[in-house]
Amino acid sequence: MSIFEHSAESAIRLKDLGSDNAARNDASVWTYGVASKVTITAIASFLIVWWWLAVLQFHFMQSDVAGYWKDSLAWRTPFNPDHVPGEHTGYLSMILFILWPFVGTTYVAYPMADSAALALVAWGMALLLAERFHAAAIPLGFATVVHKGTWIFVIFLLLAGFITHRRHFPWTALLIAACPLGLLWVAGMLGNGYGPSWLLNVSVPIQFARKSHLPFLDGLVGTVLKGGIENLAKSVVLWAHVALLVALLVAFGRGRDPSTKWWGLAVVGGLLFLYTGLNQNIIWAAVRYSKITALPLGFYLGTRPRVASVLAQRQWIMAPLVVVLLASQFAYCWYMAADSIGFRGS
């Protein structure tokens, strides 16, 4: 059975798609066989990309990953104004969004904290869709102390929960979600004498400060203006992602399905915030987080059975697409390895 086909027992009636129960109905197609295929694909993709990085003599223990390791050795003193303490759990990353262009498996084989952070966000989002609000607040809360990049998604997802379920969304869920980061923040002030903005003092100047004369869109436009083939290729990737996000923004904005609309807008809005706000030195972080776009894309296809049917019936399209996406992981691995050992010019 194709992973895009429904089992006989869990077939979804077309009239159910687009209803308030669309998200739960869509989850019913995850049979044992489908889950096994996805798991095998994830493991195989990870092993292949990890092997490719090893062949390229890529040094894994560098940059942020080396910092995570050092942080993990100093876990008793978590008050680092640059990194929230959960970032050093990157080695425990869930294998999610495995084939997103360039970064899907690459940043699992090279264990940035993004994968663990996005795994928690995706978990929390799944629980929100199931209307298990208190349970959802737990992984969302922990996501905020794994990586600061999740903060905007957690805020928007909780806001989407309030909009979608305003009559019975529990305020206590907000308190639960705020506890891990709130306790860390207060402990840093009381225990270490830091100021109220101690968790922002380092990150904001690095990530959002302009690096050019541009008043805004420093990352998107500034990368183009820097010139050179490398920056041109980077700009193509950045703008392609933005174009997809804008298309999804319009689609969800015009949509009327309450079961997916605001959740999709929360993810898309969070990513657009990163793309428009990050400066040209940090803008690639938005691409790393873009694999979470797989969630609103799934919502879009899940409420449009004709589009999903076209993909399911044309495996000759899907197979080459998977090959291309996997090849993009190889290409980006080469880029990282060449950059780290000086194969490429500056």
C-alpha cells in the first residue's frame, strides 16, 4: 500500500474532509504499514546523509553543536544568556521532516537543536489538534527552553488555540506552557543577578540587528545585494521558501475550515516573522526551521482530496521528487563540509 493511500478500514468520506474533524480523520490513515514505511525512510535517510558527511570528512563537533556539548557538561549552571539550557539535547533529536530541501536530514545527522525543538512543537501541535490543551502545553513549554527559535511558534499556536476554541480554551494551559521558560528567566534574575532582559541581550543584537542600510528585510534583500554566485543561490532558496509561505498564507487566510485554518496560519506566520526579521548573517536559520512547513502543507492537502488524489495516483512524480529532495541533502552536506575545511573560496 502506498503511504499516500487510505486503508479500507479508515477510508475517509469526502464529505468529512474540510469538516471540524478533518485533522482527526486525517490521523486515522496512519496504519502500522504506513508508519513502518515512514520510519524506515527516516532511518535510511539519516544513515545515508550521516555516511555522506563522514565521507566528506565533515567535523561534527563544531559551531553550535560543540557549544551544546559544552553546555551539557555544565548543566548545573544553566544561566547562559545566549542559549536556553535545553539546546544541548540536540543529539536526542526526533527524525522529523526528513526530506525538507537541504535541511531535512542534514540537521539531524549534524545535530543542531532545531530538530529536538521542532519535534516538541510538532508534538504540542498534534495535541492541540486533538483538543488536549493541557497536555499540549507541556511539550510546547519545553520547546521554549530547547531553542529560542520556537518562541514565536509557541506564542502563535497558543493564540490560534484561543481563537479556535475561545469558549473553552483553558487559561491554565498558558500557565503550564509558560512555566519552564518563566522559571528559568526568574531563576536567572534571582540566582545570578541578571537583569530582566538577560535572555534577550545577546540574541537580539545578533539575530535582528541590521547589517546593511536597509530599514527592513535585511536578511532577504541584503543577501541579494551582497552579490556573488553563493549569495545568489542562497537568495533563490530564501525567496522560494517565502513564496511558498505567502501562497499558504493566502490559502489559509481565504479558507473557512476552522479545524486547520488558524493552526496553519500560526506556523506560516511564525516562519514569515523569521524570514522578514532575521538579518543577512542569520537568515539561514529561517530555512532550518522551514521544514515545519510540512505541517500546514499537510493541512492544505488534507482538506483538498482532489489534489491529494493526484499525488497518490502519480507515483512517477513522487519517486523522482523524493530523489531530488534527498539529493539536496547531499548537496548541502557538501557545502557544509567544504566550508568547514576550506575547500571553497570566501
